Amino acid sequence: MTGCRVWVAGHRGMVGQALVRRLEREPCDLVAPDSRIDLRRQDAVDCWMANARPDVVFVAAAKVGGIHANDTRPAEFLYDNLMIEANVIEAARQAGVAKLVFLGSSCIYPKMAPQPIHEDALLTGALEPTNEWYAVAKIAGIKLCQAYRRQYGCDFISAQPTNLYGPFDNFDLTTSHVLPALIRKAHEAMAAGARDLTIWGSGTPLREFLHVDDLADALVFLAMRYSGEDIVNIGSGIEITIGDLAQMVARIVGFKGPVVTDPTKPDGTPRKLLDTGRLEQLGWRASIGLEQGITSAYDWYLKNTLSTRHDVSHQNR
């Protein structure tokens, strides 16, 4: 990336800020709008891209959230994400961007996909209903990148990360994903002297987690080393039950009470582990262990979010 102008779309979000931190170690020039632009507006994106003329673009902007947010705001999750990705990808083509990395999600895969989930499982079965709106939008973004590669010869690639966590995560209990929600709930239970910590569902679903700094490193690695139509999974290769995850978070936070399940709440997909063989063959593996990562995420939460709560935003991921 020596001498390249690089734009991280969504640079204020969790993934975007991690990418900026990682790219600051590369000999490239980071470019960003002086003020917020609405990526859902095609004219705004076209104008910015035409003036900035980046060589490399990372599409890390998205509207994201957990089960509750997806279930209660389906139109926003579908429309906003469709518009963001379509506008950025088309503007990148028009501006002659040399490389674009589109960030998808592991929720693009069928609910009952064989485990661990290989990239070839895409579009082979029904999606998990609790996040299908977001998943459909992300699948459309993947197909846009593939179509632009076929029709226009654009070097646009797509990466699919597993569940993410880390600095600048969303800790709002109505919109967050499971890990940041557990961190906040465990902290508040400890602070309040609660008798127990209640988690959604049965606690039996298996999940894989990746620290956002590992993701950023993988994305930069792919931008420099990979060029192809095939999508690439990014994960840690390690899974844990939600119940065991809650126990780990409680231990790190210092909450001593029992973890109690609430089976009236949905579990979501029973298991979701990514097959990361394609990325490993290219030469990349995750390096941040889950306990180490949660400890650092909790430290960040204590320092940054107790007085400021974060909600979903179309500029954040």
C-alpha cells in the first residue's frame, strides 16, 4: 500500500476505527471526509469519491445490531445497508478505485449450514430469521462485488467476519450483540449487587468471536495479498457456548453470582463456526485469545462508555 490513498468508509465505527489504527502502521495516506456524509445518498458519495480519488477503499460502514434490533427495525437494516454498499461500490467504480474490500458477515450463511461453515455454503439454504434483513443486504453487497469484477474488471473482494467485539463496540442493551451486552450486564449486575446474571435463551448455542483488531489485520492482509471473486471467511476458529461465554465474562468483570438462562427469549442460530481454511492457506491466523480480548474490551468499556451510551448508526460497524 505504499503511497496509496486509502478511504475507510465507516471510519467512526468499531471496525472502521480498528482499520484506521492498523493502517496507520502502513506507508499509505488515509483520507476521510471533513464532516459526516450520509452514505445512503448517492450524490453525496459520488461527490466525495470524485474529489478524494482514493486508490483503496474498505467498506466498513453499515447499520448493525443484535437480535432485538434486527427484529424490530427490519426496513432500516435492509434499506440502509443496501444503499450504503451500492453507493460506495458504484462510486468506487466510477472513480477508478484500484482495490475495494467489502465487509460482509457470517450471518449471510444458512441457519443450518454444515459446520464449520465453508464459503461455498452461501445461498444453499434458508437464513436465520432473526437477522435475515441484514443478511440479505450483505449478500447483495457480495454479489455486487462479484458482478463488478465480472463486468467491469474491478478488483473488488469480499470478506466475511465472525462475531466481533472490541474497542468502540455498541454496549446498548436493546441494539448490541451478545458479547458487549454480556459485558455491560455483568458489570451492572456486579455494581448493583445483583443475585444473578440473566442471559437470553438457553445458553447452549455455540458462537465464535474475533477481536476487531484481528479483523483489521486480516482485512489489510487480504487487501495486499488477495484478488479473487471467491469470498473469504475471517474467524478465530474457536467456539464457545453462550452460557460458558457468560461465565467467562462474569469472571473477568468480577461478578460472583450464578448465570441464569431465560428460555422465553430466542437463541438464534444453534451453532455458527466459520471454516477459515481459505484464509489460513493464504497465510493469516488470528492472534488475540478470547479471554485476553474480553479483558481488554472490558477495560475499554470502563474507561469510555459508562457515561456515554452507543446506539446503532448507519456510519458505524
